Amino acid sequence: MLPEIVDRRSIRAYLPQPVSRKDIETVLQAGALAPSAKNRQPWRFIVAIGTGKAAALAAMARGLEGEARRPLLPESAQFLSGAKRTLAVMEQAPAIIFVTNPLGRDPREALNTDERVSELCNAQSLGACLENMALQATALGLGSLWICDTYFAYDALREWIGRPGALAAAMALGYAAESPPPRPRKPLEELAEWRE
């Protein structure tokens, strides 16, 4: 098994050391090489560093405040405090990569069956993209955190992004200031069923 798969961790504490543009581009290229349904490549990247990161985090903070008042995700309100902790992690990381789906739709939009299948295929493709990015970050000696809590600030971040499509996820990127142990995993015997 590849060491990057074994060694990858979700990093929630970062050193202030900046990440080089070359390393960020290598991570982005790894994401762009992911397989995608019908080769649609439903990803675009916005790299937020410096003042760009400050503007993105301000948008996320506004979105989280708005979510507390008028939720987009009312049944997920118990996870809002986790999204606020994620914002604190994002503030530490030298770079945040926002991954958008130019083919995506607003999550509130009703979909017909064909549109729903297309959204599911694109979501799987985006997952492969983000996993490639996380593994490449590990190979470069960087830490990363795949972030879905951006959905709690969806409208504010979409306004900051300012381009059509849907916000898929974000990834914090930087040098790890922690070495978390591996998280427990279910044994293969519980996960795999063999039919011969």
C-alpha cells in the first residue's frame, strides 16, 4: 500500500510557515488528474492566501453567523459549533483551496432523476479530486484537512467566489503542527462481502 495512503491524516493545527506556490500547484495538478464521470472534470480551484484568505474567512464567518439566525441546514444545527471550530483551523492554515463545481446546482434546487444522477456522478468525481489532493499533500510533507463545513456558509462563500456553479468543498493546506494517531478503522471482515 502507498505510504501516502497509510500516513495521511486530517490536520487541524498548522505552523505559520507559508507553502510554496510550486507545492500548491503540485497539489492542484494531482486533483486535476483524478478520474471523473464522462471526463467532465467538474472542478475549479480558488487558492486563498494572504489577503485573499482573509476575505474568504470573513465571508465564511458571516455565513456561519447567518446560518445561526436563518439556517440553510436546519436539521444539522448541532454541527454548527464544529463548523466554527473548522473556521479556526482554516485561520491557522497558510493556504485554503476552495473547490467549486462549475456544473453544480444550488443544493436547494429540486432535481429531476437525470440531474440527480449527474450530481451524484460529479460528487464522486470531486471526492476523487480531493483525495488525490490530500495524498499529494502528504507526499510533499504537507498537512491537509478536507473541509465540508463550508456548506454552513454556502451563500456567503458563493458570493465571495463570484462565479457560476456550486461550492463543493475546501482544503486547508500547510505544514502540520500536530501528529495525530491514525483514526480507528473498521476491519475488512466487516466491510467486504465476497460472492463466489
